[in-house]
Amino acid sequence: MKNHYYIPELENLEVGDEILSNLDVDNIRLENLLFQAGYLTIKDFKTKGNKNLYTLSFPNLEVKMSFNDFFFGYVIENLSLKDKTEIGLIEAFETKQVEKLKDILHRFFCKHTS
């Protein structure tokens, strides 16, 4: 695989205090960077034993859409292919065409993993 993309489950992501305190730019995790940049905010807080747990999520739909658009553009650099793929995915979801969705995802991942 040429490129490996690690995208954690960003909605309802549970993290500890380290997400708030890690400012070491040489050893920063994606979750911490997204939190520090404001793409993720604290949705909930609880304590379990002696550990603080924070639930992070996108602050609103606009930020979520902006992040998804940026990530999609990062993975597919060709703008016409990005738009065509994005429109195809939307149409497949809207019309519940599972085979079309599978085909788009298969082409997308096969192209980017070879």
C-alpha cells in the first residue's frame, strides 16, 4: 500500500487528559491536532476511577462537512475525479444503490492502494 491513512472514529471519540495536554509538535497525535485546531470539541466529560474521560466530536455540521471535504480532497488530488466520486457517492446513498456504492468504493480504494 502506497499511502496509509489512519482516521480514528472522530464522532464520540473517548480520550483521556493526554489529548488536552500534549503540545509536543514532534509527537502529536491526529486526535490532539484536530482538537487543538478546533475541528473537535469536548461533547461530554466523565470520571472513571482515577481517569478523566472526554468525549470529543465535531462542534457542528459545517465543521464536519469542511473536514470531510478537506480529507477527501487530500486523498483524491484530481479535482474532477474528487467531484465525480463525491457526487457518485451521494447519488448512491440517496437512491440506495448498494452495488453502485460498492463499485465506487472498490475503485477508490483499489486505485489508492496499488
